[in-house]
Amino acid sequence: MKYCSTRGQEAGLTFKQVLFAGYAKDLGLYMPEDVPVLGPEELQHLKGCSFPELVCEIARKFIDEAEIPTTDLEEVIKDSLKRFRIPEVVRVEKLKGGLNIVELFHGTTLAFKDLGLSVVCGLLSYFLAESSRHVTVLVGTSGDTGSAAIEGVRGRANMDIVVLLPKGRCTAIQELQMTTVLEDNVHVYRVDGSSDDLDHPIKQCFADTQLVAKHNLISVNSINWGRILVQVAHFFYTYFQLCEEVGCPVEVVIPTGACGNITAGCIAQKMGLPITLVAGVNTNNIVARTLGEGDFSVKGDVVTSLAPAMDIQVPYNVERMMYLYANKDTARVRQLMQEFEKSGKVTIPEDIMKAMKTGCTGTFTVDDDEITKTLRRVHQEHHYVLCPHTAVAAAYHYSATRKIGEKSPPKGYIATASPAKFPEALQRAGLEPVTDLVAHLHSLPTRSVEMKKGEDWYSMLKAKIESISAGRAKA
């Protein structure tokens, strides 16, 4: 298995090379040069696997044995997932009427990002131990990625992490999950801007090839292929939990921000998993316009919503989806993305859109009022509490029109986070906040650095990265 940039400048790379990278040298994203296709017998075999076993089976398809022996790979994944609060790691809560909630949030920080990041950080540590290297992880977050990345890195001798969060645009709980971590290898910045704003200095850092090479700079956002790879597994797990028999279709409804999760679903499809995907977005609806009409364009500023992890105007994983559905034509992807970066808009060609719609068959937009109504209705009907992002997915359950007597495939609604992280949204819906897993955060000391409007954020980041390396050299 070899990897390439979506824009074509790099090819023939190993899994280890792309795991330790951020953006590609041409500012594209890394993808496998080929997606392995599984036959009916292999799918049937996977049906009996536990979630950790599925992660191992899927990872083995994308990582050569020469890079990580199977016994080591199994050990890394098993160790990475041991901090989850339930033994099965992922649980599908089958509520009445076909409202099947796919709970991906039983990790340390109560969000689905724990799945990918715990394994990615475990793999990074495995390779670092072989070489006695140190890396600095640079991450921008809209809410959940930062805390999950911090939990994966905190206390590791061979890794430091620098996290940028959008000040006042995460929930209080999300911010506390980051700023209350006081380990010496954790560095948190509160940025006076949106999640898209803080992506600019991060991209500048990764575009500085000397900085990246000298300081072993990497990313574990969904920029990182390892994150996408691990997320493929929960689509297989969801399918096997809901399919009537292997080979029958299942529809998966995904609340979508930067499109990393839905990209993983598209890869699962390409591997032969018989799922269809529906993308739900909040008021920041660039994904709905892109997947629905081919209108990949930034319109206005990011709007703060009740589902802050989805408050994004530049879903960078759309580039990976273009690569998949343009039949791996990197020249076309490069041309389209350069046009988007120059003007803030591009129309995805009709042939790519037609292929894309075979994978993502629908998209819809849910505003804050609809999120609130859905939170309230699911609680009233099922005595079950959703997070606001999951409410975006669940809104589809109530709005989807079905012909009387028409049989539709089972549906899985992806639950990306615990409601405990979003007390404000629950209160707005008239529900009691869920506090048992987060109440302790309010009494902990905090530490962070402010990045104010008008300051040179790139220079601040560069100075921090250099100081981390200097400190490590001195030690």
C-alpha cells in the first residue's frame, strides 16, 4: 500500500511517511493510491469481529506488514482503546421507530475524535520509540479534536502538542477539557477568531518546509490520513450492527463539519461496504451546497451555532472526496483546489458530482431552532438525551419523507459527542444538563495563551515551535 498527494506532486509514500506529515508538500492531502475492495466472503468474516478487531482488520489493509507486524499492530490498537468507558468501545442504541443512535463518544473526552486520535497517537508513539525521535503536533480545533489530541499526547516523552482553539466559540466544557491539562508537553492557545481563522497560521507553518523538517512538525487533525483510516472501522461496525444480512443496504446519517468522517464513509463504500451516506449540516451549510449542487464556495463568515464542532466554512476533506470521485485524477483536483484557494469558490464538474452522489445520496441543513426541537422531541419520545451535533443527524429521522408501505433500509444516526459537553444547548431545549462526567472540570486550574486580533499568529506559533525544540535539546 502506497500513498500520494491529492494534488499529484508526491506519490509512492509509505504509511509511516504520511502518518508523520501534515499537508503534503503541494498543500494537498494524503490518500491511498488504491482502495482495497473486499469480497462477500471477507465481509461475512468481518461481521463477527469486535470493534477493536475491526480496526485491526481495516488498518491491516492500509498498512504493510513490513511497516508494523500484525502482532504489534494488534497490541497498539488494543492498548489505544483500553481507556474507553464501555468494553465494546462503540455502542448502537436502538430506539423505537428505527432511530438507531451510533454512540461513538465513550472515550476519554466524550467525543468520537477519541476513536481516531487514540489510535493515531499510539501509532506515532510506536514509530517514535523505534527511532528515539521527538515530534511537535500542531492542531487547530473547532471543539472536540483539540481535547482528544491532548489526551493522546499528554505525558508522552517523545511528543509535544500545540493546540489552537477559537476563544468563545467552543462550549465552556470543551474549552476546559483543553485548558485544564497542565502537563509540560501541552501548549494551548485561545485564538480571537473562528476555527477557519486559526487554520491560516497552521497552514502557513506546514507550508514552511524548513520549519516542518527542522522541528518534526506534524498534524493529527483530519488532515492526517491516520484519523480517516481509523474512522473507516466504525462504518463497518455500524453496518454489521444494523444490516438484516450481509449484502443488504444500510443508510448512515452523519453530522458533518470538515468532512473527515464522511470521507471515511466514502472509503468504506469504495471497499465494498453496502452503505449509503447522508450528510447533515448546521447553518454553516457549505457542505450541503457542495454535495447537493457542486457549489464549493465560502459565503460570509462562520456563524456560531449550537453545534460548534460543525461551525466551519472550509471543509478541507472535500478535497479527498474530489480525489475519490474524480477517479484519482490529481491534475483535476489540483486545478479545482487552486481555483478555490484563489477565489474562495469553485464549481465541481458534473461528472465528479454524479459520481459523488452515488456515495453521498443526500444532504440537509438544520438550524438552531430545529436542533432544539429535535433535542426536546427525542427526550420526550425516548427518554434519551442527544448532543446538538447528533440532533442534526436525528432531525433527518423526523423530516425524511417516506411513502406509505415503502420499505427503506435501516438507518444509523452517528452520535459524535456526549450531551455532557453541551449544557447550554440542553438548557435551551428545556432539558437538564448532564454533569456527572464533567462537573470536576470547573474546579481545576487552567493554563493557556491568548492570540489576539492584529497579532502575527504565524510568528507566535513559529516561536513556540522553536522554543519547544530548544527546550528538548537543552533537556
